[in-house]
Amino acid sequence: MRRIYKIRRHEWVLLLVLVLECAIFSVAGTNFLTTANAFEITRLGVEIGLIALALTPVIITGGIDLSVGSMMGLAAVVLGGLWRDGQMSIAIAVCAALLLGLAGGSLNGLLVTRLGLPPLIVTLGTFSLFRGIAEGLTRGIENYSGFPSQFLFLGQGYAGGVIPAQLFILVVAIGAFAWLLHRTAFGRSLYAIGYSSEGARFAGIPVGRHVFIVYLLSGLAASVSAIIYVAHLGQAKSDAGSGFELMALTAVVLAERQSSAGVAQSLERSWVCLRWSFFRMVCG
Amino acid sequence: MSLKRYKREASALGAYLILLLVMALIAPAFFNPGNLRDLAMNNAAVMLIAIGMTLVILTGEIDISVGSQFAVCTVAAGWFAKAGMPVLLVLPLVIVTGSLLGGVGGALVGRLRMPSIVVTLALMVAWRDGLRWITEGAWVQNLPADFQWFGFEQSDGQFLIIAVTLIVLLVSAWALQNLNAGRAIYAVGSDAEAARLAGIEKRSVVFAVFVLMGALVGLAAALNAARFSIVPSNGGMGLELKAIAAVVVGGTAITGGRGTLLGTVIGVALLGTIGTALTFAGINPFWEKSIQGAIILVALMSEVALRPFDRWRKNHVNPANHVNPVKLFFTGFTG
């Protein structure tokens, strides 16, 4: 039987750092080492975690997506705008936000794969573009709030009284990305593309299409993250998710190693998110 | 000197001239001296940092820690001044501070050959959170009276800032084209291996460029801090992306080896003018960022539009094979 998951050395280091961090903070601060706090931390980690997960395949293919944080802002604003000003049901608004994420992701994907432009600059452009549209639509001041309680449950509710509702989404996403990267031909091809996109092309991998899908997923994850973020805070503003691209990027980069252990990387990513949430909670 | 070499700069300049023309038609008040001076003041810091960023990008690296370096240098300027140092000493000390910060990145990227985006991302977080830790978010207040405008009158101080920026710009542009050091930056950026065979070590050039970048950040921070009577501890947010965007809009290749400071000047001007121009045109300035983003994307796409001509000139193939970039976008590369 093949081992599904093998922890590699530098992941042990990360895990050790996480444990150490927990130990230090539980000694240094009161109320840190409680179940409630542990779950509140994961609540904060879900939004960054989803984005970090989706950035993983992007980085594996040798690309980067700086626009995820801005896409969160735009998706949050569109969600709030359609619901409050557009008088639409929250379900339709959520669907529209998801579609918007797909549209933004495909814009990045098209520019990167069809025109062969450098991802860093393309997504720097859309980073500015998406946030700018969000700010323009709301004139920088509009703040949508008063969402229905069923929707807020997604970000603030507890399943079974203790487990934050959005944790399930992250768990499903971790499983899905681990499976996608490690257990599918598509996922394996991403590593080939990252190693040598020309070589991958000669091996018959439709490089453009696969890279496109990777950016599409990144846009989608940003909009999912935005929806959870809005439900978590109970408000939608154009500044939602600012700086998330760099936080998520840090999470990915901390865990980055040129290796083929996809599952490991996905799992690792979630640890790193946890670390980030700890850090944010204690420092901020 | 052939003009064709500067077509990327020319297209950015064309866009800028169109913007100015539109402003002249719909809002001539845009050109009043006070507004132009404000524009120059607001963009002087970005200009200085974009100069450094151009050099960094020309070597094929990137530095996204400049915004955090800027914050650290700004606070350092406040501290030095508060410690009773004369203004003439504060300026060089802040520049040295910036060089040290840049040197850390340069050592890690140049000497240890770590990827610059990873290194400078880590440094960005480290400098900013380190600063937050030390200052606890407090701004530096009660500065000596001669801190603001270096003790000069406001108009003299403003003139000084603009003059220093222009001098740095001209000297760097001249040095980049004419000095061995300047040519070495292009050499390692276009082909590190060829440069090595010619006796130019990429690691040393990269280290030097990062130090220079830090020094320019220090200078920009000191000049910018002098505009106000208190010093913020959260300055320079998003400055790194502003500078990179200006460099790219100015036609510098993100892969290194190609680009000019002339292009960067146009890029800074174009992106820096949009916000004010919108206000004068009666459009809500909150659209500024989206237009800046659109400009970056259009600049990139014009790059693609120019690409087929390059290929044609190089290979002398039939110009009928020229690919329509719009068509290319929708159909993709089939070959």
C-alpha cells in the first residue's frame, strides 16, 4: 500500500515551529490554549488558507497571482451591491460573486497563456484594476451590511456548537487540492510545466489550457474566500482582502520546495496559514 | 541613434501626451503652476524609488521590500532629527540606513543566490512588522523646527526636493548609458552567463544594485519626511507595486536587460498624473486605481502588438504573416 502522505524534513521543521509557537504563546498569554481560541484562529485562517491553497498550483507552474486580494475586494463589493442595491436574493448575489471570480481568473489566465505575458506584471495590473473597480463602484465609502443570518452563519456560526462553519469548506478544499495536485494527471502535469513548460509541451501536455485553469481556480478561490470574509465580518467594503495576496504568498513561499509531494504541500500550506493566524492574532 | 529602439518609451509617451491634451481641452486649470508643483512633490519619492527599481529589474531581479524600507527610513529620519542631529547629518545617515537595509536583500539575493521575490517578500514583512514592534505604531512627534523643509522656507524646500530628484535622475540616466557599471547592469540582465565570460559577476552587480536601491529609498524617505512636521510609522504602503508598475509601463522588460530610465520617468508621470487628472476632469478619483491597472495591462498588450514586427525584422519573413494581436488573444497560438 502506498503511503498517501509522507512528512518531509523541512515540513517537520515547520510543524516544530508551530508547536513551539503554541507553547510560547500559551505560557506568555492567558486564554491562548483553549478550544475556543483554537477554533477562532482557524476561522481567521480559512480566508487566507483558501487563497494560499489556490496559489499553490499557480506557483507550481512557475507563475504568480497578485490579484487575489483585489479580487476579494471586488467580489465582496459586488456581492453586497447586488444584495442590497440590486434587491437580489443572497443566493443569486453569491453566485454572481463566484462567476465574477471565474471571470477575473480567466482574464489573468487569458493574458498569461494566450498573449504569453509575464504573470507577475499581468496580475500586478489586475491587482490594481480589480481593487480600482471595487473602489470606483463604492466611491470608496459604501459599506454593505445587515446580511441575513443564514448567510452570516457561514462566517460566524458554529456547527455542533463548537466547530466554526467555514472550517468545513477549508477541509474540503484541502482535500480537493491535495487530490487534484497529487492524484490526477492534470495535477502532475502542473509540476512538469513548472519544471519546463517547453518540455511539457513536447510531452503533449496542453500547457496553455492547464495554466489557464490554474488561474481560473485562483480567481474562484478568491471569490469563495471573499464570500466567507463578508459572512465573517458581516460587512462588505472595497478594502476586503487588501494585503491578502502577500500573506497568502508568504504562506506558500514558506512552504515552497521543489519537490513532487503534492499532498504534503497542500497540508503544509494549511499549517503555515495557521501559523500566520497565530502571528496575526498575537501581534495584531 | 535609431528611434526604433525607443518605441516602447514612445508609446508610453504618446499615451501621456494624449492625457495632457485631453486635460488641456477639458480642464485647462490642470496646468496651473501650483497644481503642477503639487504633482511633482507627490511623485518625487515614487520617482526616486522607481529609478532604483529600474536598475533592479534591469538585472532581472525584483525588490518588493522597498515600501517597508521606506517606512523604516522615514521613522529613522524622525529619530535622528529628534536626537538633535543637524539636518545636514540626518540626510546622509538615512541614506546609509537605507543602504544597509538594501544590502541585506542584496547579500541574500546576490551572494546566497536566493530568489529575489522570496527574499524581498520576507524582508518586506520583516521590516514592516519589526518597525511596528519597535514603534508600537506610534508616530514620531515633537520634531525640531528645522526638520520640516530642512529649515528652509516652504517654497525653497519644495524646490530643493524637486532639484535633488532631477539631479539623481539625470546622473543615473547618464551613468546607466555611459559608465561601465551601468552597462554591466544591462549585461547581467540580458545574459548572466555571457556577462560572466566577459568578466562581470552577476552576484556583485546585483548586490551593488540592491544597495543603491536602498540608498535611493533612504533619500526618498528623507526628502518625503521633510514635507511634514510629524513622521508616520506606516509610510510607503504599496509603494513597491507603484514603482514596479511605473517601470513596466515605461517599457522595461520584467525579465531584465532591456529598458531605460526615460521610460520610467514617463511611467511615473503617467501613473502619477491619473488621479489628479480625474479630479480635474470631474470624475470620482476612486476610479484612479482601475485606470492605472488598465494602463498596465494596455502597456503589456502593446508589447505583444510590437512583438510580431520584431520577429519580422529579425527573420525577414513575409510581413503578410504578421499576427493580429486581437485575433491572437481569442484564437490562441495554434502553431
